[in-house]
Amino acid sequence: MSGNEHVKNGLHRGNLRSAFKWAMTSNETGIWLPATWYSLMLDYRLFQDNAGLHHDVNLLLHLANVALLFGVLLRATGRAWPSLMVAALFALHPINTETVAWISERKNLLSMMFFLLTLGAWDWYAHKPRWYRYLVVTVLFALGLMSKPQVVTLPFVLLLWDYWPLERMFASELPSSGKAERAPARSLPWLLLEKIPLLALSAGCAVLTIWAQRTGGGYNPEPTLSLRLENTVVSYVRYIGRVFWPSHLALLYPFPRTSFPAWQTSLALLLLIAISVCAVWARQRRYLLVGWLWFLGTLVPMIGLVVVAWQAMADRFAYLPFVGLFIMVSWGIVDPVEQRKVSPAWLAVPTCALLLALALVTHRQIGHWHDDVALWTHTAQVTRGNYIAEYNLAGALRKVGRLDDAQKALLRAAAIYPSYPATLMALAVHNQKDGKLREAIAQYQQVISESQHSTYQDSGMMSAAYTNMGHAYHTLGELAEARDSLQAALALNSGSFEAWLDLGLVSQQMGDLTGAVHDYYQAVTIRPFDSGYLLLARVLKQTGHKQESRWAEQKAKDLTADYQKAQERADQLLAN
């Protein structure tokens, strides 16, 4: 976010108008979320680069969601104890650390806030259906979708809400819930018809999101359908496990590159089926089925059927779905206690002990978010075979000047996944800086080869590999190979300043002055800078274009505060 110029430009009319279009085409997210960008723009307008205050806003939004969750449940059910337990579990569970601690997850917090507001507005509408109340529901839902499209499943949650706790659906099957005011019952066809406008919004947002992810580079087509299905089943069970034993939480869990053992997938599937059967069988306890389907359904957009980047699952994805499991646990504990005429106050001591334990684990988890090195070190430690964590750890170590440790992390990443293009690229750059140019060239060639044979092709990385390889060949004096590499880089990315500049140097040294003029001109058009204009001026003078040469020299003078140093940089570039 700190490097995002759209956010840093703040809240002004032009930036607000462009947010819708930019949010759809942003390569940084691959997700359409203009409401989130508005929130971040406002933050930056108020707090600038003060990260602590941005974190405080996230915390306040989380606390607002806790209060909203309690209020929505209390109003819908009339039950204070279980509503309070759900809100407390949601407030303190360690798995929500990632959503609150990571400023970029503002989208999770905002979408949840509008999700809960929509749920509350639906209760309001259900008790007295009026068109303006439905309009409020629709507007709040649209704001949730514009915060993060994960809430596309909300119309289905509203249908569950009609089943319980509002009990608008099949109301005659159960005795009165004991609420002072009960929403009027409706037929199933009517309840389905009510959701059609909201489903249309969900469908439109889903199409827009898929398009944005495909064009923005987020979609990963490499995992096969069978592997995605296996990961879906296993991930559901892993999420359930983290409700009851929230340990080894990490920022990233890499998507598996090979199939799961058959026994693991089979046992996971059997467990999911068994829980589903029990939830359906316990018809007198509607909250079990609602909580279970809430968990299963709201996770669908993030469960891995459509793979984004390289993650199999993520803690932040559980922020909304875990509410369903918290409902099952809380009502499943309080209901039997109340049926036996035992005061819920007896639950106070064990409940407080549980919440204290969760708070301690959460406090410890927050410590892992102290800085990038701590975060990625922890992620690599608590996950197995996490080459992406090792790669990111190397980048974090490099930023703080721990170059030897960064190289060790890269070597660990390469040992786990030898053909991972990003690791190969980083190792090649390291070797090139150390003067090991032949080794670097071989690794750049491997990056290109792996990328070309991968279904998840990264043209940006391939272009960078060709550019760096061209620079290495240039340093070695192998000008023909350098030119071929740089031209290949530009075929992939014609907007590469580095490739045009290096190609200009190579063309000039090969005696192709006309080509050098063209190349330098392309470079300074993309990124105007003093030494580039001086190089252009010199070659224009050599080709007899004296007036154009004086123009380029004047542009260099206009761009520099130290003309002598600019000339020295131009000499160094030519001498390389």
C-alpha cells in the first residue's frame, strides 16, 4: 500500500472517479474493491505513512465487527449468552490475527462489516417487508461486494437466516422460539424469489472478479481439477482443526504440487459427510445446520476450486466462515445447559478460561507480525516445504542488509523446489552482482525455460530475465547475444526502460547508430533522465543531427542538478 500512488493521491474528485476503473484493472490485487480503496485513500489523507494509525483503524473495524456480530445475533435470537460467546470467540480467536494485523486486509474487515449490517437490515426487513427496507439491504450488500467479493454468498446466508434464527422457513415444524416478536412465515418459493435481485448482484460481481483476476495475473491455472478438489476437501478439515487447536498459523500455506495420499483425502471426505449428516439429523437444533452450511458455503469462493496465486488456504479466509462454526459451538454448549435448568452462569469460569487461552495465543501470534523477517521466518518454521516463504524471507533479509542469510534462504527454497522461477531469478541476480556472470546466464535461461513450459506464465519475469541476461552478455562483451536477449525482453514488455537503455548501448557499441538513436529515445520517453538524454545527444551528434543533439543536451541540463555527474554516469554506462 505504501507504494500505491492511487492510494497516496488521496480523496479528490478525479481519484474517486477513477477508483472504479483502476480497481478492476489493478495488477496489484486482481480483485474489484473500490470501497476498500476509498477507505485506504481516506486513511492516507489522515495519517500519511504512519503505519501504527493504519493498524489502529483495522483494530477499530474489528471491534466494530465484534459489536455488530453480537447485536445481530442478539436481535435475531433473543439469546444473550450464546450471542456473547460467538462474539467473544470471533474477537479473540488467533486465526483472525492476520486480518487485523495486515493493513492490506482492510478489505476483509470492511466486507465483514457490511455483511453484518446487511444481515441486521434483513432482520429489519423480514419483520415488516417494505420496498425501502429491501433497498437498504441491497445497498449494504453492494457496499460489501465493493469491499471484497468474498461476500457473494450472502444471499444464501440470508436464506439460512430465514430458516434460523428468523424461522420464516418451515416455521410450523418447530415450537415458538420464545422471541417476543417473530418474523412472519413465508413459503419457500417466496423466500427464493426475494433473493433474486441480490443473487444478480452476486453473479455480476463474481464475473467481474474472475475477469479481474485473469487479466490482473492472480489466477493460477496450473493445478489440475483433481488436485484442486483434493485440496478443497483436505482444507475444509484443516480449517475445522484450527478452530479447536489454532497452532502453526502462517501467512501462507503453499498449494501442493502433487496429489494428497488417498487415505488423507478419504478420511477428510468421510468427516465432512459425517458432520453434514449429523447437522441434518438434529432438525430440532436448526443452528447446527445453519452454522455448518454457513461455514461450508462462505468458504466456497476462497477454498481453492479457483486457485489464486500459489496458496492452498489462508487464515484470513476464515474471518467470515468461522462465525458459522462459532455459532455451532456456542449454541451447542448453551442449549443443553439451559435445557437442564442449569444457570448459564456456571459456564462463566470455563468460558473465561478458554477466552484467556485464546487471548494469550493471539498475543503471541501478533508478535510474529513485528516485521517481515519475523513473519516469514515463522511461516517457514511452522509449514513444511514452503519454498515461497523461504523466497520471501530472502527478500526481507536482503532489505535489512543480511545478504548471507538471504542467500541461505534462497538456497533452501531452491532445494525444496529447484525449478521455481522466482527463486532461480533471485539466485541469478545474486550471482550477477557477485560477478558470476556465466552462472547467472544459465539460471536466467532456466527461468525462461521453466516459465515457457508452465501454464502459469509470468511474462514480466521472463522479460526481466531476458533483460538481465542481456546486461550480463553486454558486460562479457558478447554484443550479438546481448542484443538478441534484449530484443526478446522488449517483445514481451515494450515498456521496459532498462531493456531499451541497454539495447541502445549495445547498438551504439556495435556501430548501429541509427538503432541507438531509436533505442535511447524509447528509453527516455519511458523514463526521462539526465544521463539518458546525454547518451542520446552524443549519438545524434555522431549521426549529424546537431540541432536534435542540442535539444537532447538541453533536456539533460533541465533534468539534472549536477551536469558534471550526469556526464560521468553516461561515460560509465558506455564503458560498461
